[in-house]
Amino acid sequence: MQAILRLLRGDPRFLVMSWLARFIAVREWVANRGSYTPPATVGQGVIQATAGARFLDSSGQVAKLIKAHGYYVGFSLQSSILQDLRTFAETMPCYANRDPTLPFYVKNKVQFEQELGAPLLVAGYLDSHETCDAYQKLKTDPYLLDVASQYLNHSAVYMRGELAWGFPAPNTLAERVSTARVYHCDINDFKTIKFFFYLTDVGEGEGPHAYIKGSHRHRQFGHQWIGQGCAAIDDDILVELYGRDRVHVVTGPAGLGFAGDPYCLHKGSVPDQQPRLLLQLEYGIYPYRIWYF
């Protein structure tokens, strides 16, 4: 009840959306009512092809693949943007467990943990990344905006972003649920798209992201009904139900970018070797005064 009251006070439209957008038919109906027309050419921004790729897929092709699979992996940050974002993360305070009363510099993490008396699982920069010029260039990148707009079939509206560390640390199921380290879906609009960038190298031991392919379009009705409550279902149950062969674990070097519909079942895992620094940006159809993420 408290959550409902918070949403009602924050933005009644968001409350209505949060109930309706859990259903695939409603999501697709709202998207189909759009009328976005892509530009003839997309300007040069800060996104490039991944190392070894012959070319960068067109924004239309990326949007088409996300519609089919729920996600896309295959672009990267220009090296100067990657370096600027890393420098920002290393020289600005982050906040333990995303708590604004617990600031520290990542270089002092070990000392901070000793003072705190507990290991850290996550640390975010709250909204301070909005002051970073490199982030602003990425946020307004014409390629990303066109991918988002073509996928949503509406001119994309920037919602929010986050820069955050994930650290190797002992953890409980409750902590994994609260930090999105179990399979779940996000519902922040009738349809949204999130872009992710690894700012550190991410292998199997650094907390890679994973998607269950196609689960944004094919979902048991009961799972649609509970919406974000899918996070309470054991990962193995969801994987067996929707297909172990549909699980795609995203690993790659610093700078790797990927995009997905956050309604598609996905998760980030807890690093067990090295910390992971992840940047994410979300775009939707309508602006709201409140959101879950």
C-alpha cells in the first residue's frame, strides 16, 4: 500500500501505466500508435563499431533485432569517451549502496569498507554523472536516439541514467534481489529501451549481464500479471521455463555497448573476481515525475 501511495503522490499517470504496461498486448498497442519517421541520415556521434567488426549496424537494423530478440550487442564507445567516463568515476565520489550519506572515492574502497565494518556490493554516483561532458555527449548521441526512437516508434524521451560499481562480495538472495542480480523485468513506461556500456573489462567473473531471448514478447500470462514480481521467481525456474538455450550472457572489453528492452527478462550477476563499472541510460515514450529506477 505504501508503494501505491508513493506512486499516486509522485505521478498518478505512472501508477496507471505501471499496472497496464505489464501486459504485452497493451505495450504493443501503445507503441503501434506512434508515428516516428527516422531521418534520412544519422549524424556522427560517439558510438562506433566493436573491435573487429566491419561496420556499425544501422540504427534501423539494431531496432529490428531488439524487437525480435529483446536485446542487441554490437557497438562500442569511442576511446576518448570511455577514458573520460573512467576518469570521472575515479576522481568523483561514489556512494556505498547508493546511499547519499555514504560517499567515498573508489580508490579508498578497502579503507572505507573497514570503517563501515562491512563489504560493499554496489556503489553508485547517484545523479552526479549528469555533470560529466562525456555523459552528455552519449546521452544526446544521434545514433542512440534514433535506435531508441525506431524501437519505441515514438521520439525517444530521456528518462534517467546510472553509473555504478558492482564489487565482489558475499551476498544473500535478498541482496541480489534488491540490486537486480536476479532475472527480472523493469516497467518504467509502456515501452522503454536501455543502453548499457561496460567501462571495465567484463568476463564471466566480473558480473556480466544476461538476457533470456524473446521473453519481452513471449511471457506466460501469470508472469505478465505479476509484472516486476517475476524477480521473486527462482532464476532456474525462469530459465527452464523459457529455455536454457535462450540465455545470452554478455561479456566483452571496456567500451562494449549493448541495448535491450528492460521488459525482457534480464539480470546482472555479482562479480566474483574483479569489480565491474557499468553505465546505463533509459529512454521511453512519455515523461513522468517518478520512476522505479
